[in-house]
Amino acid sequence: MFIHILDDDSLLNIFHFCRPITLDDDEADFLKIIDDHEWDHERWWYKLAHVCQRWRCLILTSASLLRLSLLCTYGTPVADMLAHSPLPLIISYPDGDRDITTEDEEGIMLALQLRHRIRGMRVEIPFIKLQKLIVAVDEEFPILEYSIIAPQTSQNMGLTLPNTFQAPRLRHLALSDFASPIGSPLLTTCTGLITLCLIPIHSSPYSHPDNLLQQLSLLPQLKTLIIDFHPPVPNRDVVRQLLDRPIITDITLPNLRGFSFGSVSAYLEAILPRMTMPLLEHLRLEFFHQLNFSIPHLLQFLGAAENLRFSSAVFLFSRDSLDIEVYPRDDAVECAFMTKISCNHLDWQVASAAQISHALRTVFSSVEFLTLEFPKLAISSETDNEADRTQWRELLGSFSNVKTLRVHDDFRGQISRSLQVEDGETPMEVLSELKVLECRAPDGPENPLNTFINARKNAGHPVTLVRPS
């Protein structure tokens, strides 16, 4: 009964705080929200509007202030909803457990006819059905603020946006499986973009590094940038492109916090020295099936980046990839730098890890915590689970300041062999600052790490073996 004492302004303040964070909010985390497959946040006001007539009238007359929208999604009677309300529309058909019906397709097409009312769009449906719907995404969408368009499964052929599609107020854009989105007229007009996610991009003449830089130079408001060429442009093709047409464009992205890039190292090395990102906090890279890495510009970039600091590194060896995650603190949840190498044999993964770690050893010198993870169930029976001792030593030797080494059980034997002293070697050549070794090693003489631990003890630099619970 006491809530009815409140005046309208007080109620509106309460209603405002009831709003969940959606993509039209400045503090919205685009990636986290699009991972939410339910994505029914826009219905937050439905229950409030049914409490009483006063609340309903207050909410509906304050629709602009509260940023109300109608949600067109699976099973929604779109025609009836559009006939009874003039509110802005959110088209949301995320990739989930539900199949899109003929009625759902008709509802999307009906909503797309009202371009002037569409505030947000998320359509993740089968490729063939998506092809038909994209034709209707044309002309101008004057209030569209975010758009996520992707097929449920990736195809070899890319989708294409109509050249007439315009969205002057677009702030977040995610396209998956599109051909040549870099050359789309849409990106030349959406200068207010905060998030741009293009995964994967099918290679085309627009894939030249200078074309990409020219397009990005038009987007100074970007905070999150995700670019993924797949299949990647081969290293040799990138080199040939640059010989035929060198890069002439330098860009500054003054607001960029997160940059994710997937292709080959030659492409990254071509664009990175041309990009200035003073506020960058998270850098994520993915390289596809490479044997050799030459990344001097990446080293230079990481060394100069003021907001990228490293204290802890995790190497995750799995079925089909190696993930290198580097954190600003040992207890940090989100990594500052991540590199993913797509390859499916442990010896290949360790060789790649050794190359990258050696190339970046000067920036990795600040790392004090090193973890080697190996989820055994994720390794196929065909995988070669033995890596060369020299590669392991090169990997470990790149971390000159590590104080704590955490080793997965399945690496115990390989790491112990790599740390043992052979002719011409000394116990301090690798991990000279090591103080703690965490591993579930057996007690007694059966422990393969005893030789290393005893050698370090005799050298006057003891290492404590800790068995995690």
C-alpha cells in the first residue's frame, strides 16, 4: 500500500532502475549480451505495466524516457503486436534450441517493413532462410542502434548486405559469414560505431591491409574491434599484396579498449605498426595452422602499450588449438593478451608456443606465474602427446622471472626431462628465479622431478614442491 504514496517522478526513477543493461546503454558489454541466447531483456517492463492502470499509463506515456521497445521473437504474434502499439521494435531471433517457423519468418518480414521503428536487430537463423531475409534489409533504418546478423552454421559462401542498407545511428554491428563487409557502403556512413565484429570475413579484393585500415580510419568511436579472416589470407598472398600495393594509411583509434584479430601473422605484422591504440586494454590474436612465426612488430607494440601489463601466463594445450593467455595479475579474471594457434598435435603446439614465447621474451620477462594446462579428455587418440625437449626448454627459457610454475599431471614427465641437466648445461639456465613448483607428483624416489629439485638445492637455489589439493 505504501508504494501508492509515491509521486509519478519517484515511480519513474524506480522504473528506470528496473531497466536491465541492454545494447542501447553506454555501459553495455556487447559481447556478454550477445552471448545471452535468451535475450528477453526488452520485456522488462511488461510485468510492471500489468500491476495497475496507473503504472501502465505512466510507463506507456514515458516510453521514450524509459526507452521501451516491443520484442519480436520466437512465437510472437507480430502482426497483432504491431497493430496495437507504435513503440520501437527489437527483432530478436538468437541462435538457440528453437527452430524458426514459417510464422516466425513472416513476422520478421513484417517487422522489417517498418524500418523507421526498428531499434535493434538480432537474427541468427539457418543460412538459406537468412539469405532470403537479408534482401529486405535495405534502404535506411533511421533509429537502428545495433544489428547482429549471422547464420546458425558457417558456410563456404558468404552473405552480402544490400548496398542500399543505411543506419546512421548504428552503434554496434556484428556480422558473421559475410563476403567483403569491409567494402560495404554501410561502414562508410556508420561513423558512430562503438563495436564492430566481423567474424569470419571471406577473403576478397577488399582484404588488402590498406583497405581495412582505410575503413577503420572512418570509425574513431570504436571501443571494441573484432576482425577474423577465415579461411585466412595465406602469408605468401599478404606479402605479394604488399609488394603490388604498399600500405599508405596510418590510423588512430583513440577510444579502442579491445582488439581481436584472426588471420596469419604476416597480415597482423602489416597492419599493427600502422595502428595507434593508446587506450587498448585487451589484445586477442588467432593464427591458423602456421608453422613459423615472425612477429617483430607485435613485440614492439606490446612493449610500447601502456595499458598491457603481464604478471601471469597460462598455456592451454587442447584438442585442436593452443591458447596462450597472459594476465595483469595472477588472480585476474580477464586476460590482457591472448594468442590462439589452431593446430592439433602437441609437438606442433609446443613448437609454436616456443617460437612465440621466444619472440616475445622481453615483454614476458615480467611474468612471475606460469601455468601449463593439458585437459587430457580434450586430446584425441591420434594426437602426438610427446614434444621435443629442446622446444620445452626454449618455451620455459623465455620466462626469465617466473617464481611459480604450475604443471598439469600429464606434463610431469616431459617437464622433468626438460629441466634435467645434461652435458654442458647448468641447473640455472632455465627458470633461474623459480621458487615454487606446483604439481601432483608422487612421493619418494618415483617422483620424476626429484633430479631437478635436488640439482637446484645443490646449486643454492632451492625449489619448493607443492602438491595442489
